[in-house]
Amino acid sequence: MKTVKNQVKIIGGEWKRKNISFIDSPGLRPTPGRVRETLFNWLEQDLTGKVCLDLFSGSGVIGFESLSRGALNVVMVEKSPQVFKTIQENKKLLQADRASLLLTDALMFLEKNNTKFDIIFCDPPFNEGWEGKLFPQLANHLTADGLIYFESEVSLNEYSLFTIIKKRKAGNVFYHLVTLKNHDSI
């Protein structure tokens, strides 16, 4: 049986208007263009020199969009071998040398990771309780003035270490921009 490939368009930067492919897979929902447009407006469009983590890469569009907009490096984490293979194909197609792809589970990655990121993108599968699993750990992986972008099926809770600085809703998706409350606490 042939795997169906869908496409999503990069909306800004070096690869603007380039399509990347993704396969149908449970829980895989590429971030819609209008949501990505808002996200990158929040990030002031230019990610030059930023080190980013795309923790649930899925289609890879957020990671590739970040590289397209000048990110120094994006670590793209995906646990599904089939989805990962498509991300590898897109990396090759775009010649995205600054993308580091890892086939692993998000929590396993966080357990072993020692890098601090300027921006962490989290778009986990819905209805699996990821917010509660991730937020206790994310502060350890963020630079002092770093940001977390988080998509979920519900509005985020407030956490002691974090402040929600922006949030919106599009259809059934809530999306948030979060930062550390006290930069000295880490």
C-alpha cells in the first residue's frame, strides 16, 4: 500500500513558498499557515542566530520554517520512523544542513539533553496529557530569555516557573508563547 503524502507550504524566509511533504499519521497536525504567521510575528519574523528545538516535529514545518528565517540550528525530534523518514527527505530536498534530526521520544530526548535552547516549539499529540509531562522539565532546557511555543487542545495552565506572554485560539487549537518568570531561578 502506497503512503499518501500531503504538502504544507513554508510561508517566510529563504524557503518561502516551498512545499514540504508529510504523511498521514495518527496525531500529526501540521500547524496551519495562519497560526505559523502569528507565531513568527510574535517572534518578530527573524530567528537569526537562534538555537531551536522542535520537540514533536511531525511534518517538520515549524523547524524548517525556523531555519528558513535564519535559525542557527534546529534540533528536530520525532518518534515515528515513518514520519521521521519524510522529515529526512524534506531536509535533503531543502538542503537544510542546520537541521539536526533525532528519531526518539520527546521525554527520552529531554532526559538526555544538555543543550539550552532559545526557542522550544512543542506541538504534541492532543489528549495525551503532554502539558503536565513537559512543563516540569522545559525550564532546564531553555536559555534565560528563551521562549516556548506550545500548541494544545486546551488553554495552558499557569506554572510557577513560567509566564504566558501571548495566547490565541484558532478553531480547536490553543497556542501560546511562554517565557521563564524568574531568569535567576535556573
